[in-house]
Amino acid sequence: MKKAKISECEIERYNRQLLIDRWGRKGQEKLKSAKVLVAGIGGLGCPASVYLTVAGIGTLVLVDNGIIEYSNLNRQILYCEHDIGRHKVDSAVEKLRQLNPNVDICGFNTEINERTATELIKNCDVVLDGTDNFETRFIINKACVNLGIPFLYAAIYGFEARMMAIIPGKSACLRCMFPFIPSHIHGSPALGATAGLIANLQVIQALKLITGLGYVAGDLIVLDGESLSFNVFKIQKDPLCSVCGNGTGN
């Protein structure tokens, strides 16, 4: 990671987070030197992108090939009614650049697939999951494991949300947890506040990974929004995993 210097103006902008114990100017310079990719700019990717931008990530890469629809507006907070019909990436980049001009924000209106994943993800420091299907998540998971890049998986279903930091070489990967692709329900229930909460946990984990502050465990965190409770599950690394193991598993 190439070290970047922060200006006096940026010191003023980020003053309150510079006060965090052991963060300071060095921590902020690490953020400015970092490149983070958000895969999918929907219910998870929108709030995650906002908080990465205001925190001062050096380069933010947004990837999504979707079009803004009316049904997105209950949770995809970067979009307004007049954005309906626009490409999500175009609208998101435009608004985020206004939010913090110090961040280099680039968008790719493309699909993440076996052909594009490695090229999009390489040279990134962290990848955040904002996708809505396991086929794409598995492609990202495999690319991140192969490249040695942390992948922050997340998903929501109504009041429930889950998140796991996948640290190649240290933690289990997504294939360890899901050897087979789980069934997907198109149009599954989605509450904006649930997405925002778990997306912010992704951002906190990403910031800790980049600055080296705090503990990042490869555990599955599950939020039950109805009872307002969190449960943490230890996911064991599968030695037979087809992605991060010896390749003899499913």
C-alpha cells in the first residue's frame, strides 16, 4: 500500500475520528492510501459507500450493472425519485463525489462474473459484499481468496442480517460455510434500517483492517432485529473446501 499524505484541510475534516485512540494522522494516512471495492450498490452498498466516503478512503470502487427502480427507494439511500431509470453506478458516483471530493471514486457499470472478477478486485485492500445472490458472492469469494484480499460478506432478510469477515489464509471462506449454493428467493423482504445497520458493521471491520486497529475475527455475526440481539457463530475452516482448502470438497 503506497503511503499518502493528508492535508491540513483533511485534518480538520476528519478531526473527530483522528481523536480515536491509536488512530491519529497515521491511521488517516493509511485510509487515504487504501482502495476499497463495494460489489453492488443497493441496500447494503449504498450506506457502506456513504460511510467509507465520509471516513476518507483514498479510492472507492463501485461495481453494479443495475438500473434504479421505484422499489429500491425504501433502502437504497443514495437514490431519489428523479434517479429512477438511471444506472445505479452513475447516480452513486455523482452523489458520493459531492459528499467528499477528497476521495477518488470510480464506478463500473458491469457484472461481476468469472471473467471480470479478478480484474476488478486486484489491487484492492478490502472488498465489501453488497450483492443479492450467492452465485456472485461465490465468484467474489474465490477471487478474494486467490488474491489474498479480505472479503466482508453480508446479507439481509427482513429483520435478520448477517456478516462475516473472510480473511484469506486465516479464516473460513464463504464456501466453507456454504458448500452448496443456498436457494434464492427473488424479491425477498428487505428493511432499510436492517441493511444500514449491517452495512455499517462491514465498514467498521473494513476500517479496522486498513488501519490495523481493533480485532477482526472470521466469525459469523447474526442480527435478530426483532429481539434486538446479536449472536456470534464460529465458522470452522474446512480443510476439504474447494476454494480455500485442498480442493477435494464440493
